[in-house]
Amino acid sequence: MSPGKILLVDDEPDLRESTAQALDLAGFQVETFAAAEPVLDLVGFGFRGIVITDIRMPGLDGLSLMNRIHDMDAEIPVILVTGHGDVQLAVKAMREGAYDFVEKPFSGSQLGEIATRALDYRRLVLENRVLRAAAGQIDDLEQRLVGRSPTMIDLRRRLRTVGPADADVLIVGETGAGKEVVARALHDLSPRATKPFVAINCAALPATLIESELFGHEAGAFPGAMRARYGKFEHAQGGTILLDEIGSMPIDVQGKLLRVIQDRMIHRLGANEARPLDVRFIATSRTPLEDEVAAGRFRADLLYRLNVVTLQVPPVSARREDIPLLFLKLVAEAAARHRRDPVNVPPQVLAAIAARDWPGNVRELRNAADRFALGIGLQLHDVAGDTAPARLSDRVAEFERSALVSALIAHGGRLKPVYESLGLSRKTLYEKMQKYGIDKAQYGGGSDPDDD
């Protein structure tokens, strides 16, 4: 098995090349970058390597790059290269999660020793994740797509089946439901995991430059094209292309995209020869594309090419039992991100947030979790649903079930602290769990003598 790859980022050409040469001579597989942004297309949960980056760079600096990487996977080692006098900055970075730092000037052997330890650490992280999954424990996919509802269990099952295949996929789901998370999971589960993951927001591409952005161009293809440039499709060679909100793509560009998907070949603007394209296409849409086809805004033949496999990402309102668990995870992430102490979320708060619909889905829930972790608390609009249930009895039953589920999550499925915290008798708790079809095993409850 490959020991892993080093992504080396430094805006100084001489230092970048000399460092890469030293690492290469030491037996490492190195890929160099003059800027930080392209690295983000190569890292993710399945990334089998580490990142070494200079701290001070124009555009996205080393610290910001590290934080963006750790948003995707906090266990990717990032080694920072600091200049003289930047030690305090490096210490701050270590507190924020940097694996290590090395001060200029440094020797190749010094950096090589740190890189070896970091690659060993990354290898162990990935091996442990596989072992946990094989043992039936929570794996990466369950951490990324949290939920014990039947819809989420089925979605993860389908991802594990579809991910390793090379079929193109269409992902449909509401805004903020997690479509890009699903797309990245597909990429990381595939043999293309070590290759680029290039996300293209079809709604944000400038209409006048969309073809050049996607396909690239040759020198002189249009006024201002001084030299040849490869587009986003070629940048993803060997990896995965995410066409986010593909329904927003202009109808004339859809025809050219169809040809690319059919032939896996592209023509740069102004070029006569086609170039082979080895990529997997994943597309997302907020609405069923069949409706767009019926309205004449989307090509039917392109839809048929894209939806070899279609995955539905459920809205938060369709998996209400997952909301407390998801909120706890988001609060923990927010506390770590803002360097706050772990925050306790009372069961009554979990019950309150589970009682509303969250039309903004996970994105809206994450904003509420950030406010809670920062001590701002939950505002009225965070806990009050947009529309109340028609009948009071329905509202009471919904709140009661949410309170029971929230308490079970808070106490790891153990029943004794649940009925004590809720002021219920053991018999009453059993009756209510039976009434609402609640199984303690779903929330971590095993065999406990106090529960018998």
C-alpha cells in the first residue's frame, strides 16, 4: 500500500522546489502548489496523505487553509512552515489543530522526520476508521451524515453501495439538506478518492465565461485569451466533478455538457482536437429535474444521462427523530471551532428544537448551534415552528415524543436517568416508549440491570 502523499504549498518557487526535491529524494510522493486553493479539491475524509504549507502566503494563507481542511476532516495532519519571528503564530496554530511546525531555515531530514510521523498517524486514523466500521461501530459515514432514522440509514446503505462504483449520480434534496456532503462522501468512498474533487456552482458561473471556465481555451480563442488555459473539467482529471444546482445551467451549455458526459472528451475553445476526460460526474438539484424538463428549462436527454443513480437527501423535517442527535453534534463542533468549553444542552432544549421544521435544514440548524455554543442562546425563531399543528393533542404528543427521544440521547439510552430526570415512574416511561414506538437500542441503550 502507498505510504501516502504530501501536498506541499509555498508561494516561493525556489523554496518550494528545493523542499520538494529533498522530500522526493527521501522517498516521499510529493505534489507541489504555488497557492492554497487547489489543495482543497484534493483533501477529504478519504485523503491518504498530509499537507505541508507555508503560513504567510497571498490569498488563502496557511492558517486559513488548515482551518478549511479541518472543516472537512479534523484528522488530516497539517504541518506549517514558519519564518523567523513567526513562532508565536505557529504556537497559536498548534492550539488550533496543526500537527506540527518547522521554522525556516530547516533541513530536509528534519522535515522528513515530521512528515514520516504525520503520514504514520494518518495511516492509523484511516485503518482505525475501517476497523470501527467492520466492527459495527459508528464509522465516518455516520459521523458525516448523522441520524438513526430509517431514511438516513437507507441513504448511508446506498452510499456504501454506490460510492465504490463509477456510475454518474444525481442527488436531489432541499437547500441546506446536505447534498454536497453526500457528494463528497461518494467521492471519498470511490477509487478516485485521492484525485481532485471539483465543485462547480452552476448558478454562479458568469454567463459570458461559462464555456471557458468549464472547457478551457487555447491562446487567441477570444479577445484577451493571451495564453492557453485548461478549464475546471480538465482540472478534475481522474477525480470527481460536482455540478451543483445543475438546473441553473443555460440550456445551450447543457447540450455541450451532454456530449462530454457521453463521450468523456472535451474540446477547449479554439481547439480542433478533442482531449480525453477521465472523471465521474455528480449533479445536484433542489427540485426534481423532471419538472424542469416539463417546463422546457432542462434537456431530457441530459437528465437520462445524469440519473444513472438518483439519491434523495431527506429534509430535516422528514427525520425529526434525528434532530436532537444532529444538534448535539453541531453544538460540539461549534464549541471546538470557536475554542469554547464543551456546552451542555438540556433535554428540554433538545425537545424544543425537535418540535420545529427547520426549513433551512442542516444549514439553519448549524447556525442555531453556533449561537448556542457562543452563549447567545436560542431565539424565539429557533424554537418556534413556522406553523403550529392543527390540533393541540397532536402538538402535545409531538412534544412528548421529542422530550423522550432527547432524554434518551442525552443519557445514552439508559432508562433509569431518563425516567428520573423526567419525573416519571419506570412503568410510565415504558408505556410511553411503547406508545410512540421508541426503541432504547437506537440511542445507545444496551443491557442495564436497572432497566429490567
